[in-house]
Amino acid sequence: MRSHPLVLPWLHEAFIEAVARPSEQPIYEWLKDNISLDATSPIQGPYDISNSPQLRDPLLAFQSELVRMVTTVGPNQGGRTKAMEGGSLWAIVNRPGPMQWNTYKDDSAGDFAEERWWPAAKSCAAVVRMLPTHGTGLGRDRHKEKKRKVIFNNGMPFKMQGCSDSNLEEKSIMTQFNDECWQWPVGQLEIAHIRCNVAYAWCYKIWNGSIPGVDGDDFDMLFRSGTHREWNWRCPECGRLQQPKWGKRLERGGIQWEQDSTTRPKGREWDYDEVKKTVRYVCEHCPAEHLDNSRSRQALNEHACYPGFKLNALEWHESFRFNILSVNWPGITWGQWVEEFLKAVQQWRRYSNIEPLRKFWTRRMSESWDESKHVLDQSKTVIADYNIADKEGINIYVKSQWEDESIRFIANDKQEWGYPYVIRACKPTGESRLIDRGVGEGDCLNSYDEIEAKAKEFGVAPQCVIIDSAFEPREVYAQAAVRGWTCMRGVDREPFKHIKEVRNPVTLLLERISIELPYSAVNYCDAFTGTAQQQINRRLGVRRAPKLALRYDWINLHIKNLLSAFKEGSALYWGIPGDVGAEYIKQVNSETRHSIINAKGKRTDWWSNTNAEGTGTKRPNHAWDCECMILVAMCLQQLINLSDWQPDESIANDRKLLLSK
């Protein structure tokens, strides 16, 4: 359209932009025609989707008006953020409206704007024409173009900012990009999304992108709520699909490398140069092995796709995930990731430094961090050769006993939503067998009466009914006192001192000695302490009525060390049935041992169901806590003799102690 000689050029240009129809060509073709990648990208020049085919479907989902939200989970340096940048430039030209780019904090947003977004924007002529500093005349306004904020000639505002409440609660947004979501505080993603689905509920568009964080965090749950599509290679030999994965020793499939006298001389240090020569990808369906080179990665990616989607997913929310193995930038090899992995394992085994492993699984393999999955493979749970249910699904231990068993315990972990429990049968030798459990919200007990009924059903004596008293202790003490149960509580402290009488082998007289044990002597607990019904006079120690609860405290570190030795299967027999269920296995592996060494060389150890700092998402550990309480009860009943126990912090020493019994 030719402009009228009396119409200013900038006004004519603005009119053309206003009435132009959105581009109907695929977004990745639009990016190729309009954007030139600079030095911040591994490959410079026009944006070519063939270099990163994993991002074709996320880009098309963002373009589709049937999709309101896109979530991409990918590795660092995998092109994920570059695709989001391209999506923002396409949206400025083709779907103008209030837009924002949210990241972890304002400083990060400023760096991103200066180093990445503006260079990409200035390479796109269609975007440059819309900038307020473009052209001459009355339409030019440099005050509308700042580092983290710009108001385009058509009035469209765009802001790059941190994810603070004050930033997210400003105005309604039509198009939103949320980057590095794994760093966001809990709840901020939901606050950000609310900015879009009110005023622009019919046409909003959100793109969330990040490496994974912790298993079960906000971003992990967001990815799972979508279509949950995983990038799958198609083997050039057999044609079958498979997710690119990290291989396991002695198992078919995934990245593999040799462990022999050449790659690991004398079985000690790895020779990384020799290791890289043996790295290859093994198809999990056929004998094909793909060498570590760019041609192999290109062949595997050529017919790859995101097959299917998760049932019951939100259809308007497309979520995608891919890992570093499928990335084929110049100079990248699988061997370098193998070296990074082996060094991370070395850091963990030598120095208990878990951070390199966490970074590898989250930043390279795009897996949400779960210490029970990624670290505890060296502490295995042995599955015994028995089941607790018959063919009809009925527990066989309700009416029958385990051979030579002498006592049964039921341990209960009190929660707001119920009472997870574990029942274990024990022999006089200290061997034990799990005979029932209910550790999830769907199969736990729901009241004190149900605990009592379950104990009677399995023939558990009242004093062998154990309940955790850390949560709502007054209520627990009251119930335990009336029903004759035993209370327990895990603590962090030095070992308890116990007075024991032993006979002097020379004089044959009884002598009193002090020994250290990882659990306390009995404590008498009054549910009415501090009230008019108080039963114990603190000053005189007089009991008014025999309605007191019995409680034993146990030391978290040492009892969990002992339980870990049992769980590995190398100490006394500690049976777990084959039909115990995935939830129990997950919970009994939920805690990880951490260690730090301070400047004075003192080592501190502890167990945790979150990360070493205690700031991550907590994994359910009810089965683990119940098993700890039963282990203490077995010690109290002399089924496990700890008279020679020493407060050594080593799991190996605890295992040696148990083996010596």
C-alpha cells in the first residue's frame, strides 16, 4: 500500500502495523525468516528448528489458539530459553497485548534483558519497526524504551521483572513468559498465572520454562498437570521409540561405557580419556549401538517425536520434557556428560558432597531431584521371598503366625490426616518380618479406635502398640495412658546414659556401671501437665493417679544408622514382602544421610527427607519413622542386644555390630 503524500511516513507505518493480519506460517518458519541468532546461541545465523527439533512442538503449541499454557522442562544450554525468546518476539508482532517476562529476581531480569532479549529483538526487523525509538517524527519517544520495560508504538506494554508479589500483582496480562521457575518461591507461579486468566481468560497465553527443581515442588506439579509429553528417539535400526536415558550397569538401554583395566586401571581412578572412547548409546529394544558422534545424534533425532500424552491431563496445557542427550550442538559429546557424572559420583562417595549429583540430574538429565532415587541406590531395600496376601488378596498373617515368632509390634506415625502404620512380627533372635502396612493417605488408619482394632486383629499386645508423640503430644499421652500404649519421640542429642548392674568376674559382686545407648529410659508423661488435673507434682514427684503415659526417646542419627544397616540386608534378617507396594518402598527410602566437616575438622552427620539445607520439598517418610520406632521397641525387648554399642557415626560400624550378634 502506497502512502498519501500528505500522510507522515511514521503514521502510515503505524496504520499498516495496526491492520496487518497475524502471520499464518508456522512459528518456527517465521523465526527463521525474521530472527538472526547472535553469539549467545551455540549456532549463529537464522533460527533453524532442525538444530533443535525438540522445540518444534512447544513452539507450535504456543502458536495454537487451542492451547492456553505451555510448559517446557529441559537442560541448561539446550535451547529452551532461546525458544521462549523467539516466542516473545513472535507474540509482539502477531498477538499484541500486555506482556511480561518473569524470572527469579529483578537483577536476573536486568541481565537477561541486556545480554539476551534486546540483542535478539534488535535482530528482528518486524519488532524494530514497532519500537518507540524507531523512525523519526512525533512517533519517536525514547522515554518509552528502557532496559527492562518498553511500550511499543501500538501501545503494547512489555516488562521484564523478578517474581516478587509487587511485580506479579500489578495488571492483567495477555501473554506471559515464566523463566527458571525452579528458583521461584512456593506459590509464586500460581500468583503469576492469575494475572492472565481473568481479564484475558479467552485469549491469554503462558509459557513456563525451566530446568527441574525438587520432586514435588510447584514446577514439578505444574509439568505433571499438563500433557506430560517426553521426547522419544526412534532407533534407526529397529524403528521403535524410546526415551533418551542414562544407562544402568548390566542392563540394556541408554548411555553405556566400559569399566575395565583400561578405563579404570587397578579399579581405582577413572581414565576419562579412555572412558570417552567407549561411550555409546545402546537401544533398549534391539542390539544396535550408536557411537558418540554428531551423526548418531542427528539420526536418532531425525524421526523423534513427543508421542501421546498423559490421560486426564489438562488439554489446554501442553507440557514437554527433553534432556541433554538429544541436544546436538557443535562440539557436544555424550562422553563429556559421562565424565561429569563420574566426577559427581566421586564427590558424593569421597566427601558426601551431593551438589554435583543434584546439578547433573536436574541440569543435564532434566529429572526432578529426588535423593531417594538418585543417591540411595547404594543403600538397597532387600525384597524377601514372601507375600503378605493370598490369591484372594487377604492378609495371611491375620489368622496365622510366622514360624517361631515371639512378639508383634504396630507402630503409628500421627499426622493431621490420619495414622500411617507398620506391623512387624519378630523372633527371639532379632529377625523380623513385615506383615502389614498402611502408609498412604488412602490406606492409613483414621482414629485411635481403628489403631486399637487393628492391633487386636493382628494379636498385638497393648504395650506393643507404639505411637509417635511429637505431634499433639497431650492428646497422644491421654490416649496412650488410657489404652496402655507406648509413646516414642525422635530427638537430636548425645547418647543417653543408662545405669546397668553387672557381676564382677573376680569378686562376684554386682557393680553399677554407666553405658551409652541410642534410646532413653522410660519417661512418665502427664497429659494434664499445667492444668488443675495435673497428676505429677514437679517438686515432690508424687503421682496422684496411675494415668500416665510411658514414653521413650530415641536418637535420630543412631537409630536411623541401625535401620539403614537392616535395610541393606547385610545385618539381621529384616523381611519385606514382595507385595508391599510402591508407596512403602518410596517412603522407607525417603531419607538420605548428609555430612559436613567444619573448619576445625569436626564431622556432623544427620538424616533428612529433604535436601542438606532443609529447604527443599519434604518427601513422605512415615514408613521410615514407623520402622525406626519398631527397631527401638525390639532393642527394649532385648531382641537386639546393644550392650556393646558405641556412639560411632558410621553405618558400617553399626552393621558390623549387628552381624556380631
